[in-house]
Amino acid sequence: MGGPEAHFRQLVRYAEVTGRDAWGTPLLGPIQAAAARIQPSRKLIRDSNGAEFVASFVVYTAAPITLRHRLWFAGDDTTDINHARRPAAVDEHVDGGGVVRYRKVWL
């Protein structure tokens, strides 16, 4: 039996926010694609500021996604920043050797 990556049968696109332009619009790095598992969620979590937040989705992926990234699901327009989803929290799951196996990204 394979690792958790064997269950990543969907595709998520992501890009890191590298800064902001003169009007405050986020500037993005290159858009990359990664295998993932996207599940609907209705879990109450705390975001990076400590505020309670009801997550709509949880994305399982081995991609190095952080809170600085923006995500697009299949069918989303990657040229429009307004269609991007912003992570509220990221949990890293590590194996016994301390290697990150996958991440849970809460949206």
C-alpha cells in the first residue's frame, strides 16, 4: 500500500504571493499544479490571527503550500486573483523521521 499521495487524484493550482503593486493587488509568482485531495468541510478552526473560522474545504497535498499562497480548483480562472482561495490554516503531517509527508490546507 502506498503513502497518502496514492489518494491525491485531484488537481490544485497554487502560486505564492510575492508582494503587492501600487494599488494593493497581490503580485503572484509562477502558477504551479499539484496532485491533491479536495474535500468539503464544515470544521471550526482558528486562522493565523487566532480568529475562529468555519472552513469550507480541506485540501490534502504534498505540495509546499503555505499561508502566503493562493489556490485554484479545477475550472477556476487562474488569471483572475478574485477566483483564488486563500488558506486560513496549514497543518503539516510528518513521519517518524521528521519528513513532511503531506499538508492539510484549510480554506
